[in-house]
Amino acid sequence: MRHFCASAYIIDPETKKILLVKHKKYSRWVQPGGHIEHNEFPEEAAVREAYEETGIKIKLLGERFPREDDFITPLGVQKNRTETGIHIDFIYPAIPLNHKELVISDESTNIGWFTREQLETMNVFPDIKITMDCILKKYFNEVE
């Protein structure tokens, strides 16, 4: 079965830290995201899921192409295999619009902001590090 999802790689522009949640089911740190609901656009799902899972309102980064009222082009579209099928995940870079207290959803066991260096010793999927590197370089002029 195929499931369409959307997620946000939320990076604080000042600290360059990424916001991750520790997923209950996979026991790994992941970006906030989830299934796209019926009649919902991918970018709407990414914003909604980020808020539901963290309590943080976000702004997605990226260009609308080719027209101003088109959708934001995702950074990428990942194909993630799970026991229930394939999750096709539209991934977006994002920045926080508010820095209120973080909220842990019932899908997670923990939440936090992390530097790129901290990811090296954390239980994350390899694509988290690759994607963060890409976003830091493309949107924040950070060079490896």
C-alpha cells in the first residue's frame, strides 16, 4: 500500500539547530511529519503535522514555481519502506515562527533542538544528516 506523507525539517536560523521528535514506534529521532489527509495539500500537511507534533508554527522555505500562486517546490520526495507499504514523503525545509515551549505528541517519547554535530551520536536515519547538511548549505550558507 502507498501512503502520501509530508514532513518538515525545521531549522532555527539563529542557532542552526534542527527540531526532531523521538518516534515511539521506531525509537529514532525523526523530523515532524505524517500522512496527508483527504483533500489536503502536501505543504498544508507539513505545517499541520509540525504543529501537532511540536507545538511550533513554521514557515516552509522554497520557491513557488513557475507562478507565485503555485505550490512550494519540496526539497525532495523520499520513498520510505515500512511494514505497511511505501510512504512517499514530500520533505520541506522550514523555520520556526514561534519559540514557545515544545509539546510532545502522543506519537513521540521526546523532543528537542539539536546541532548537526549532535546528530553524529544520536539514533537517526542517515537521511536526516544528509538532508540537514543540504538545507544548511542551501538556505543558511553553511559550508561543510
